[in-house]
Amino acid sequence: MYDFQPFFRTDRLNHARRGSTGISGKKRYIAALKTADSSNLKRDSATVSKKGGDSIAKVENLFKSFMKEEGLRCTQERLFVLREIYSSSTHLDADEIFIRLREKGVRISRATVYHTLDLLFRFNLVTKIDLGHKHTHYEKAWGVDNHLHIICLKCGQVSEATSHELAGMMQTLCTERGYSLGNFSLQLFGECLDSEACRQRAQKIQEA
């Protein structure tokens, strides 16, 4: 009925860094980088496998087509932003995308990152999501199932869940009001039932 998919530890830490643990944003960012183990980073890179690479190539062609229809240039910098989102296993904000690309040697400005994200959202290639912070995160929208996010307000853990019943209910709500259902991404906020594991995750971030 419900398919819950916890995110990698790197993702949970990235979101917890601006959560309600009382840690400064800078310290949370450093904690996320230190705590992310190599296996998670390798798994993130491994998403660009042959299958993943084919998927990215298809969404790139869609992006280029949309840009051409709008009379806009699809520069390499804009494609780098698209690839970063579609090859990542985490939810990213604009600054995280900017930092990742600069660390890879890509010469890109923050303004280009923000403008590209606006275009990708406009073309329904990314989804904007609120994870309880004062800024927006982005995730891929093309080729993925509609889903919801469950976020712990204490430790920042994020899990994804898909439900056919929920999708059917959303479709009914749209139809009754004269709409056709497109993509949706919902956020639920709560606290982990395993309070001890939750406390340990939050403490690990504070000590990192």
C-alpha cells in the first residue's frame, strides 16, 4: 500500500543542518560534509550508470527542446545544473548546487543557477519542495513517481513514500474541481517514533 524509502544519511544531514536542532547553518554544513561516508558518495556518483545516463540524456533533450521553443540558449552551464539534479540522490538547494558545480571546476555564477532552476521548474523538469527551512529545495520531476516526503522536525531525517490510494484521491480532487492532475510532491512533518535513534542522529550532527 505504502512504499517508504529512507534517504541516504548524506541527505538527512543536509536537511538537518538547517533544522530545529539549534546548530548554526555553517556548522550543520560542515557536519554534513564530515559525516557523509564514502559509500554514500560513491552511490551518488553511481547513479550516472548506463541506465541513469540514458535517462539524463532524454531529459537533456527535453530541456533543449523547450529552450528552443522559447527562443532561449541552452548553454553548457544550464545543462550542468540539470545534470547535477538528475544525478543526485538528495534534495538540493540552489547554494548546494552552486557549491557542487564549483568544486567540480564548473565556472558558473549563482545567478545562472537560480535562473536555470526557474526555467527547469517552468518546464516541469524539477519540483520545488519545502522541507521546513526558509529556502527551497529541488528534486527531479521527470521520470519519477508522484510521492510525499516525511520529515522529522527533531533530527531532520527525510523519507519518501508513494501511495496509489493517495494518487487516486488527488486525481479525484482535481477532477471534481475541473483540473487534470500533473506532478505533485507533498511534505508531512512530524517526529521519529524511535526517539532514541532520533536523539542519536541529532547528537551526531551537533558533535560533528
